[in-house]
Amino acid sequence: MKIKNNLKAIKLFTLVLIVNYKAVCQPIPSNDEKFTFLTTFSKDGDKKYGDDDNVQTIFFSIPETNKDEVYIRVFDPEVGGQNDEDIRGFNSKTKFSVYGGKGAHSNKDAIAVDPKGNFKSGSLIVSKTFDSDAKYDNGWYTFGPFNPSQGELQAENGGYIFKFIIEGLDGDDGNLYKLFLSNSAENNVPIEGGNSFCYEYTIRLPDKIGSVSHIYPFLPLNLKAVKIHIFDYDNEGSIRLVTICRKGQVPKSESEGAWFVEEVKIVQQELNTTMDIQFIKKKSIKNNNIAVYITNQYNKVIPFYSAPIGGVPKYKYRIEANKIDN
């Protein structure tokens, strides 16, 4: 019965992606997400800096109707300049790799939270390792061009899927960078219908008190509850959950150098919509990096989308307190 229900949920989720939603791929982090950078520390970095496994995986979806070549652009890929986190003098390297073909996303290891097993599934298209060379500091590096058909075709996930893996290699510093899926090698030109998603984010939160960062998981049908996993939040503020019928704080958020987990029951009205997980800055803590992922009632990970499916959720009405019970 669970298998049949899951298949039904996947089919309906596919319908939402293809029919009801016209995304335009934005910067990563996107204008809606509002956090500062993606973050990857090298393998000797202390976990207390906020990166639990030194690997980040981002997936890009390109609609089948797009016949033009595409590019993945990286802002500030080197690790040694003005945006990066220096621990004891820059001594680090970061590897960026693009994968496509069969298994790039469909392999179960590709979407696992921990980078184990065959998480580099699919076909390696190109990779490049960056050190502290100032040539790439505070500027863009372009991977590509790629023919969309080099990705793994998954209509249920929006078209052709490319996997972008960022690995912290030698050293202990933090590499802070941004991404853009573009139609141009020289400029950031959004791809209509394109999007990006991942199953775990490692990100730099803004330093300014009062700032609010966002993560947008989609809540598919047949979902009963989610567990929000946050690593090294440092108790710097509060976490608020917003859906079309929910607007409330997570009861606690202390997790300095450790994982904090909060379980949230999902009500019927929230299914087939997007949740907004908000990180609200309340303390003067600088350079706060966190890792975050979400699982469902079967402990399966749920993706985040840079361009939230259906748009940013707006709280519309109240539901009786006994219907929303965290």
C-alpha cells in the first residue's frame, strides 16, 4: 500500500512540476532565499565551522523544450580571497565537477545526505580544481557549454538533470561561492523553465541582525510529517515555518557544533505546496555557516528548490490549533 501511495504521489508531483509551474532559474542562492553564499570547507576543516561533510551537491533541471547550449557559472570559485573563510592562512583546494547521463540523479546514492557509495553516479563531463589563485577571486568561472541532452532525462523532475558536486580537498579553509545556470558563457542569462534543487544545503547566513534567510522544500502528497535537521546553528536566532496555513516558531534551535532536529506534522491543506523555513538573525554572530536537510516520515530526504515551486508561500488563513501540532 505504501508503494502504491508513493507512486501516486510522485505522479501528481510530476503534474505540478510540468503543468502548474513555470520556473525561471535564478542565482544560487536565489533572490528568494536571501542567504549569503554556498559554503564548502576543505577536508581538514573543523566541523564547528558549520560544514558536516565537506561536500555539496546541487542539481540543475533543464526543460526538454530548451534546445540551446547551457552553462554552469561559478562566482568566486577559488579559496583564498575576500569572500572566503581563512582559518590559519589559506592552504586549501576545492574541486567542482559536472555529471550527466544515466544515474546522475536517479541513483539512490546521488541524493543521500552523506557523500558515500556511488554519490558520483552518472557520467563525469568536466571537472576543475581551484586553489588560492587570485585570478578567480571575486569573479566568474564558466563550465560548459553543455547540450541539455547530456543530462539525465527525468520528466518528473523538470527535464534533463545535471549534477554539480563541490568537494573540499586539501586544507582547512572555507570556500564561499555562488552559482548560476545560464544560457550564456559570459553573462548570467536565466533559462526559462529551469531550476536548481538539492537535498542538503551548506550555507553562509548573513551577518546583519534582523536579516531573514529562506529555504523552500516542496511538500508532496502523502506527506505526514517532516523532520528538519540543522547542523551548527549556534543559537544565533530563531527559526520560523511559513506555509499557506502556518506561521509559527520552531520551539528550540540550539545546535552549536551538533545536529538539531525538529519534527513537524503536516496537515492536509499544506500538501502539494511549498514550505518556507526562515532563519531569523537575532545575535551578532559573524561567519555563521550551517548545514540543513529535511526528511519525511519514512526518513527519505526532501529536496529544496532555489525557485520555490508555486512561488514563495503566503500565509492565508488560520487553522484550529489542534490541527497543527508540532
